[in-house]
Amino acid sequence: MMSESLKEYGLDGNLLKECGSEEFSCARVVSVHHSDYELQTGKGRISALLPGRWKREKDPTAFPAVGDWVLYEEKSDTALIQTILPRKNLLTRKKRHWAYPKPIAANLDGVVLVQAFGRDLNFRRMQRIFTLLIAQGFSVSFVFNKVDLVTKEERDRVTQQLRSLGVEADTFFTSTKTGEGMDELQKLFLPRKTYTLLGSSGVGKTSIVNALFGEEVFATQETMKTGKGKHTTTVRRLVRVPGGALLIDTPGTRDFSIEEYVNEVGDEAFPLIHQYAQYCKFRDCTHQHEPGCAVREALERGEIERSVYDDYLHFIQHATKNSPKQKR
């Protein structure tokens, strides 16, 4: 009975073996607030803490994250998390001045990148975050929210821009006010699978979660006159929506540091560039000034769109400019 209820939160056969401890019980982390953890157990929700030995740990990724599966021990007055079970994956973010990356969510089956029409819409930032997600091996979908604020022409311009990125991904145009696109978006989320929504504060992530629930599950704040929403979510939370999918709502994430991934992501994030790069005269061609560059030749013939090429150069320049190696 206990394992059956946890299966609704994504427990599968492999994890079930890990949960076979007689000394400890199995649970999933559904929220984290500083040193307090909320766990979904086979009997319901409980609060838990970490044993003192964790105080010596400096790497934030060594601590439980939302979405993690853990083994915990019940004490007379509290519950203590003893072990993090093996992760399928861990979504992190890292800035140049941080010693360690910081966890966002664990054991994800998909990442939904949310942008909002208005002043917050930024394709450069979207491309950088998408590139980082590809580098970490995640399946990515796009949501452009607040479509009720723009004209059809503006929406068509976004569609054209997406095509110019040269990346195939499920894309949804939504409005939580009018309900447009919400039924289509809900079909993306499969039962017992875990997803997170990423995007800047105020793009409507919390409102989307509420719309998928069909009720006001999380608090939201009104949109300012500029079209920007106010930041609402302050802690990461995992919730189960109608239909059985699991969503992790996160605090606004404006940007990621991508320099450590620059050598990993070109093939998948810029497939057209990679396709022609195989025929460049030099293997280390930067596609900017070298003779015999197949990429620039394809650009001149119109086989690669100028916007794709410019995005690629912007990505490379952004990464190398911020690389610690370039500042020595």
C-alpha cells in the first residue's frame, strides 16, 4: 500500500529496490526551505531535518533537492534524512563567482522553459538557457505565456524567431487569463513523470500551475502596468496535478552561466552550424575568418539564416568572454 502511494509520485522499480531498508523509510522531497525539508511518504506529508554530519558539507549539490528520493529515520520528535538515493539527473545553475553549482531540481523527465510576452521576452537569454539545458541532457519544451497581451503579428514574429533557432521542441502559446493553449499544454505532462518550469520572475509560472490544477493552489500577485508580473514563488515545491503529472514550481531564474558548457553544446543547440562545420578546412575552425569555412560559405548561399549564425557567434563570444581562462 505504501509503495503504491509513492508510485504516484514517481517511484519506479529501480528505486523500489533502494527503498527496501528495514531501518529507514523511503520518501520524496517535495519542498525545501533553508534547512527544513517536506517529504512525501507512503503515509502522507512530514517535515524532516538533516543530521549534524551534513554541516561539514560545502557542496550544495550534496544536499537533498526538490525531487530527490531519500531514506529517512523517524525519531520521537522529528524525522532525519539519512541518505539521498541515486539520482536520475540533477538540474543545477552555476555562476562564475560560485565555488559550486546550486541545485534546482532532481530526477526530472522534462524541463519547460517559460517566457512571457512583453518586456521580459528575451531570445538571447532563452537561447543561452536552452543551450545549458541541452548540455545537461534534458528534454526541453517552450511556453510563451501572456499571449493575450500581444497581437497576432507579434505572435507570428516569435514563431519565425523560433524557426530561425534551428532547434525542434514542443512549443505552446498560453494565457492563464483567457485559457488559450492550456488544454494543449496539459497534454505535455504525463502521469507519474516529473517536470519543472524555468523562467524569470513574473512570467506566469505559478499561474500556469494554478491553471493546470483548475484552482488557486499557489498564491500569485497581480501584473504590473508594464506587463511584468511580480515575483511570487520563494521556495521550490513539487505538486501533483490532475492527470497524475508532477510539477516543480521554482523561484524566478533570470540567467545561467554557460561558459563551462561551451564545448559540449554546439552540436545539439546549433544543428545547422554543426552540419556544415564537418566540411570546414580546419578542424578547429571558429567559423569567423578562416579560409575554407563551410559554415560561412553556407551563410553566403543563404542555406544558414543570418539570425542563426549571429546567435551562434553571440553564444561563443558570451561564453569565452566570461570564461575564467580568458581573465588570467
